[in-house]
Amino acid sequence: MMGRQGDIQRQLFYHKVNLDKRIRKDHILRKVDTHINFDFVYNEVADKYGVNGNVSIPPPVILKMMFLLIFYNVRSEREMISTIPERLDWLWFLGYDLDDEIPNHSVLSKARNRWGVKTFKAFFERIVRQCVEAGLVDGRKLFMDSSLVQADASNNSVVNADSLKRYFKKGYQVLESRLDDTMDHVHESKSGDINKKHFSTTDPDASVMRHGNSTPSLQYQVHRGVDSQHEVMTATKVTPGEVHEAHCLEALITTHEKNTEKKLEIAVADSKYGTIDNYLACHDRGIKAHIPSLEATQENTGRKKGIYSKEAFTYDSAKDVFICPAGNELRKRKLIPHRNHYEYIASSRICTNCHLRSECSRSKYGRTVKRHARQEELDQMLQQANSRSARKDIKTRQHLMERSFARSTRYGFKRARWRRNWRVEIQEYLTAAIQNISILLRYVKEPASGVMSIRKGTRYERGLSNLIGNIFINMMIFRPKNLVSEI
């Protein structure tokens, strides 16, 4: 017989509801709660709070809320706060009960402003360290790449700094006075004519960038370093979109070695990182650079198209001259200090009358060849970059780094949630930490010693008390009779 549902009479009180029993044993948040200790944040932000006044929301709860915001890619903080009472798993994870009051969404933005980037960076570093202790990080080989992130600002907010002087309306005068401090910061941190003259009034740290054939937009750039063993992210850095990848290689290497406490042996990246400065920096640190040469990729392009490459010229170390394909000598002329290389050039008479001129140079002064002051060391690094193992690592890097960024998209990586560079850093540290946590949970079944903390009045304390009670009962059962009588 078919049953029919009658009128529902809601109960006012539920005496048998236990959130811990309603969350399945294999729930991802239960695994996170088991392996990750959020209580470290008490010490990290202790100096950010006073001793008097209203009692704040516990910092671990705030950090967990931000974790949920990124982990579930919730559209906004308002939506997440309004969703918490509807989600039993979120309530359980945050340590709330059904009738507990949920804080206002403003506590999250206030906490970010109060804590700053340092706290979230510490969270990311702790997760990296936990992966190292679990044996998930090798530390000897680091893959690097970057990806653009859409800023949380409209293209309509971009203004020309010089054009503001042409307007005399009161609204523009107010805007200009409000942006005085911002303009100083923009001019100091940005390079390039476009980004020095143009900036966003809502997010001045973002850069105007064009990617491929798309229209220009405001963007940031996220630079990452990924370990080779289990693809744990060990280093990350956020910059305005215009910052070239090559400028961040040393920073990523330094951060990797600091977070893993291991010496890097091989750095793997694409040709955008293959600058002379990066090769020599790796040489000085004793690191093999499996990085294609940027200069080599730019050969036969632009004004260099259709002319002899530098490799067609033979260097005579005894005479300190270059021999061109026609057999003429190019002699050292001068040192270029800011690039630390020497220029070698033949006389204009020889170049003008050379039968290979059209295939050698497009300059009316003749062909010039450059040789770095540390060319021997540079040649050594280039030889490593062209080895078989380097080509294999470069091929591996392509799909490994693409996979790292692709996995980030499920956490809202492609668009910044907040404005200004330091807030985008917070988003990236949370995203990177979450990706590393996913790897940690995949390979580690039992929490490391000292990871779980005992918090008063929580399910951990209740579980501990039950455990101690069971141990005491077992001691009573198996203790010798004479000792039992004494007790």
C-alpha cells in the first residue's frame, strides 16, 4: 500500500541530534580536521589583539571559514556565511552546533586587514613542512612557471594619470587627491610606459595586460614552484601582471630551499626564464639550470630573421677576436657595463664590401657580436640546458605545471576575489595550501604526531576522556590481585 505524507509538525527541540554522528567517516572535512592543525594561528596573531574589549571570534574559526571559502569556491563571503547554517558538515568543521549564532561576514575582511599576509603565508609554509615530514617532497628538483589571474576590477576603472590634469570638474579633483598616495606607489612598483601612465582607480596594483589576441585587461601574475616528487607546491609569489617571469626565478628558489630545508640541485623552467642573469645565478648557487635559452628562441625573429646567428661566428681565445663566416676578424670594441658584455665589431669598410653582408647584418655600421664577461661559465650552463636530461625535464614541466594551474581553477584561481596585491597573495597562499592538503590526504593515512591538538569542550576532549576511561578499565581488569586490593 502506498504511503502518503501528512502535515509536518516541526519539533521545537531535538534531543538526539549529534553532528559528529551525522558526518560520514570518509568526509573530506573530517580528514582535514584530523590531519591539519588550525590552532597554530593563536600564536601567529597573538600580537594583533588587545587584552580588553569585546571577545573576538576564535582565530582558528576565522581561518577555517576562509579555508571553506576557497575550498568550496563559494562566490562571496556573504553567501558562505548565509550557507553555514544549512550545512551540517560546515557547522561540524567550524565547531558550531545547530543553535549557535553564526558571525557576520564582516569578521573575515576585518581579520584579513588585521592579520595581513604573514599569517596566511605561515599557514602555507606549515602545510609544506608537513608534506616534507611525510616524505612527499624530494627537494632536489623544482619546476617553475607562472599564470595570469584576472583582477577584480573593470576595464572602465582604468584612467590616464596625465589626462587627469585636463579636467577641472570637482569630481576629478576629488579623485586626484584621493589617488595621490596610490600614484606614488604605482610609479615605484610598475614599469613600462602603459602601466606608468594608466592605472585602475579600484585596483591600482593590477597591470593592464594583453594575453594573445584577447583585449587588454587588468591582471596579476602568480609564479609557482612545484617539487618533482608528488607535485607539492613549495614556493609561490604574486606580482602585477607585467612583471616578467625571469625576475622571479631566484625568489622561488630561495623560498623553496627555505620551506623544504633542502638544497636545490636542478631548476626546470621554460625559455622565458632562460636569461643570462638566471643562468649565472644558478651557477653561483651550484644549481643545474634545465632551462632553454631565451636568446636562442628569439633567433631568426624580427630584425634577426634571415641573418647568421651568433653560433656562425668562431671565437679565437688566443687573439680575443671573432671570425665571421667570410673569414674576417671582429675585434673587441668596448664593455657595456649594465649588461656586463663586450662588443666585437669589424671595420665598416670590410663589412660594406663583404659579399655576405645581406646574410649577416641589416645595420649600416656592420655586424656586432656580443660576448659576456663570464662567457665560460655561461657556456657551461648552456651545455647543461641542452643535455638529454634537460630536454626530458622540460617536456615533463609542460604538463606538470599545466596540471598544477588546472587544478587551481576549481578553487576560483583564474579571478582575484579581492583587490590589491597583498590580498591576492592571501588568496594564492590559501589556494596553494589547499592543493598541498589534497596531496597530503591522498598519500598520508595517519596524522603525524603532534598534529592534533586537544581543545577544551570539543569532541577531541570527549574522545580523549573516553580513551583514558577505557585504558583505566583495562588496567583494572588485567592488574594482579594484590595490586587490585591495594587500589
